[in-house]
Amino acid sequence: MQSNYRPIGDYIQLVDERNVDLQVTTLLGLSISKQFIHSVANTVGTNMRNYKIIRKNQFACSTMQVRRDRKMPVALLKDIDEAIISQAYPVFEIVDTDKLLPEYLMMWFSREEFDRQAEFLAVGGVRGTLEWEDFLEMELPVPSLEKQQEIVNEYNIIANRIKLNDQLNDKLEETAQAIYKHWFVDFEFPNKNGEPYKSSGGVLVYNDKLDREIPKGWETGSLDNLSTQFSGFAFKGDKYSLKEGITVVRGENVTEKRLRWDTHKKWNLELDGRMKKCFLEANDILIGMDGSKVGKNWSLVSNFELPLLLAQRVTSIRGNQGYQSLYLYLSLYVLNFAEYVSQVQTGTSVPHISGQQIKDFPLLIPNDLRLKQFDSIIKPLFERVFINIESSRMLEELKDLLLAKMATVEKEFELTM
């Protein structure tokens, strides 16, 4: 053991507080990306008194399936005072925060090296469980409290900048959706005189399918009328590379609005003819076809993320014309694609949507002039979104560098054990 390293077990203790009086109602789950998420589990008929209470600055983790997932899910509750979580998750806290800061420990848990060690120690069947005793014996460097706070502050500066980029992107997309509604729901796009079409007496004709009036010359159809779709290739999981090659987009990478790369895998072998057809382009819309969030997870590919290959169980939507893609992307939000999927999806334990069902999603088909005008207004907003995404990616690299440097922190602490 290095002189400035100490076992995690020297600093933490298990907490087992149950929700016996049902006073806590916020139910959280734990993601493989080391974050708390609002649980979508069906709790009808469940005795919520058995659920554990987790409080601010306490941790929850999962020691199961660590080898299979190659990660140990663990998260620190920071944003709310209390919540409940499945009794299957160990909840723990730092015994003395004058010796070890919760945020510093969470930073250590976020390191790739921590997950590699956890995977190595995991035993018990194919999935691999990390025994609690082995977790307690894992070590971390514990410098002085002042040094810990300095490292945490530096990390938070980067994390807050990423958060700001996310907030800016949310505002940009809200603006884009508002413009979409103004043009294609309220029909107040500018006419040739720059006046709002509907309010200034623009011609509307009744449409039987929509049971409402739409601008003259517009039609109704489906996603298939304005786009081409293709599903990805069935890459062999045991052939993936973690470091070299072309990044492959899999179902778990597709989230609401953004592609996530904390679990990315690469393909570094020869590409055959079928694989070469799975290259993605900027502004492709990717839709996850399976899982509890099917119909809610779709992402837009940015030019900064290329080159990318598409794996199976994810569908790519590509506008037949470049100026159609952002219209299609925003249509999924404004026209409530999630609600459509909830009505047509199949599967019970694992919800599923087919490629044909995606193609059949109904939408309004404006004339090309309006689509081109709309794209010219919306495109600069998404160019800014993509720039912010790339900025966040570079900041994530800085975060990873800072996490890696934790292992070489100076031996500035006094031994108090």
C-alpha cells in the first residue's frame, strides 16, 4: 500500500434507514453512468416501507453485475435532501467529513481505473458481483482536507461549465420548438409580405385526416415521405475495442437529445460491405428501438461526433433533402412521438418498436419553400448547439485528466488512523 493510500473501508459506514412511515416519496434509481435517475419502475402493490432512505451527501451503489457491465454504479446524492431507493442497493456515508470529503470520494469513484479494479475484483458467476468486503479494501489517496477541497473546486469549475453548456442548449432547442409551433401548428409563418400567414388571411383548406384546416398546398403523410431509414449492423460484442477504431453507436448511447459517450465502444477491424453502409452523417436522427424509454430516447448527430458507425436495434432517420432533417427532428418533440410509440409499441418486459412503426409516424408535409425557409432560421441555432456539445466533450476530457491525476496527489496529509 502506498503511504498516502488508505482503504475505503476506513472512511465509510453502511446506512440502513427504511421508509417505515412512508414520509419520503421521491423514488430514485441508479444508472450505470453513476447518476441517480427518477425511477420508472412499476411500484403498484409494492411495500414502500421496505425501501431505503438516502439523504444528502450519502452514497448508493450496486455491487452486482460489475464484471458484466465493466462498471460499478455508484452515486452521491447532492441535489435534494432525501429520497428512497431500492433495498437492493447498499447505502453508505462518510464517517468523518473532516477527514474525507464526499465529493472527493465521488470523484475517485468516477475514475476509469476504479472501475477496472472493481471489475478485476468482481466474482460470482458470469455477471460478476463485487463482494462488499473487497470494495472496502479498495484504496484511495487521502491528502489534507485543504488539498481535497482544492481538487474538488477545480473539478466543479469544469463540471459547472458543462452544465452551463447543457442549459444553453436546452434554451436553444426550446426556441427552435417554439418557432416550429408558430410555423407548423399555429400556421403563422411569414407570408410573402412578411406577415403572419393565418392571421393575415392566408388560405386554409380542411384536411380529413387531421380533422382541421391546414395551409393550401400542404399535405399529410408520415416520416417515410420525407426521409430514409436504416438500422445498424450486428457487430460482435467480443470484437469491440475500447481505445482504437471508429466509435459505434449502440442503444445505450442514445438518450434524449444527446448521444452519451461514457460507455462508448469502437470497431477497429476491417469493414465489410454491409458495415460500410452503416456510417452516419451530421443531422441524422437516431432512435433507440428497445428498452423502458423506447420512444423517449432519440438523438441528433453532430458533425463534431463523426465518424460514427450504427449498431443494430437503433434506427437512423435521414432527411431526403438536407433542409428536411431539423424539421423532422423537431416534429418528434412537438407532435409527441413518445405518445405515438406508447400506443404502437410491442413487448411486455422489454418494450419494442419496429422500423415500420417508426416510418409510419404521421406528420404534416409543408411545401419545400417553407421547409427551406424554416431550415435557414433553425440551422444556426443547432450549429450553436453542436459547438456547445463539442465544447462539453473537450471539457469532459479535462475532467478525465483531472481524475487521472488524483492517483499522483501529493502526500500532504497527516496520518490519523
